[in-house]
Amino acid sequence: MAAEPTAAPLSPGARAFIALQHVLPQHAITGLVYRLARIRSPWLKRLLIRGFLKLYTIDLAEAAASDPDSYATFNEFFTRALRPGARPLCTGEKAVASPCDGTVSQRGTIEAEGLLQARLVAKSHRYSLESLLADPVLATEFVGGEFATIYLAPYNYHRVHMPLTGRLRAVRYVPGKLYSVNAATASAVPNLFALNERVVCAFDTQAGPMAVVFVGALNVGSVGLVFAGDVTPTRPRRGRLLDVPAGPLVLERGAELGRFNMGSTVIVVLPRGSCTWDPSFVPGATVRMGAAIAQLK
């Protein structure tokens, strides 16, 4: 077997940032960012938006509202909608659509109930499917299945859409830490995605069960769902199943499912033998919401 490539050592700055996260009051800092992003003071929200636009390259021509001053708060700007046609949806009955814009962190087959994180570096960690989903019964439905992890950078479009048409089965809130989910932190913190706060959405689809997992992160203390509003932050921070609409709720492929109020990670889990990944959908690749990332078998 060929030797696994050696990962580049973390920079002193990255090591310091990771060490700092272990002692920071993660939820307090994230709560402060949550409130700051929703302040309606015209001068402050304009300062935040303009500063963000200077820091990151963002194509506002794609946005439904291209004037940065038209947003009432920084959070409205950050979670902005796109203009019609900005993200063409893949065609074909068996195409699996990317749920979001971002960078592929990992994708592959779930072996022995374990998933990988931080594949972008040689040093990767396994964490269990059960710990990610916080539901041992649901986890058994995906043993030997397929999974994909997509990282959303701050400059990405931050709404999350349906990879396949699905009927909502359940939504579970799982409390946890709020570590950063960048590649450096993921490489250094084992079980990161199963440690962080998250919202697990379970669906029934033509391929069988599907889970879409919103993973929270530092400064990402709020996840909103189209049918439930903001799920986090919440008090008390206790794991639980959330109330879902009484009637069957079916969301079509490409329909908006929810959004991150600040950036984080989405994990899609599909059952055994359900799909073949697109050859271009590999760790490190950039993806856009709606593009085909796999084909159902």
C-alpha cells in the first residue's frame, strides 16, 4: 500500500487558534455575534456589510437584492436570497443535487459505521454515525451507506436546499460545542462534527432514508428551517425532537430547507448502495447549490 501523504504542519497561528477555542466561552461569543448581526442601526449594519464586502469577494449580481444598503441587518445580507436562475438545478430523475455552495471536505462510503472528517489533510479522524445523528435507530438505516460533507466559507451563499425530493420524517436538535469547522480545526479536534451543536433533519426519499445535518460552529449559533423558523439558539440547551408540521411535508429537490446565520458545514447521509458520486465531487472541489453531485442507482 502506498504511504499516505504527510500533512503540512499547522502554522503557529493555527495551533494558537485551536488551543484558544478549548478555553473560549464559545456560546457566549456566538450569542454576542448573533445579536450584533441583527442590530438595525443603519450606520452599524452598513459598517458591518461594507467591511465584509471588502474582506471577501462576493458577487452581489447573483443576489435578489444587489444593493448592500437595501438589507435591514447584517444577518439579512449574510443569508441573502439569490436571483432566479443564479443556481440552475440539475436535471434527470436520478440526479442528487448539491444542497449548498461550498467546498467538499469529504465524501464516500460509511465503513463500519464510521465517518471521516478533515480528509483535506492526511491526518483524519473517524467519528461514528450514531454520535453524529444522536439517534441509534436512525443510524442503523445508514450503515454501509454514503455521506458527503460540505464546508460553507463566510463568503458562500448560506441557504441550504434539498438534495432529493423528500417527505419530512423528524427533526432533532443536538446540543454541543461550537468549535470552528475550518480544515485546521477539523484536523486537530477529533469527532468535531459529532461534538458541535447540530440540527438533524430526516427524510424519506425515492432512494430510501436521507439525513441532512446542519453543523453549528463558532459564531454560528443559529440555524433556521423553512417550516420551523430559527431552531437555535434555544434554551434550555437540551437534545430533543422538534415539533414538525402535522400533515405530510414534502420538499422538492432544490427547494430551500433552511439556512445558517453565519457559515458552517452540511452533511448529507444516504443509504447503502443508493448512489454513485460524480467524479468531480471530490475533497477540495468547489460546488454550487443545485449542481449534480451524484446519481442514484
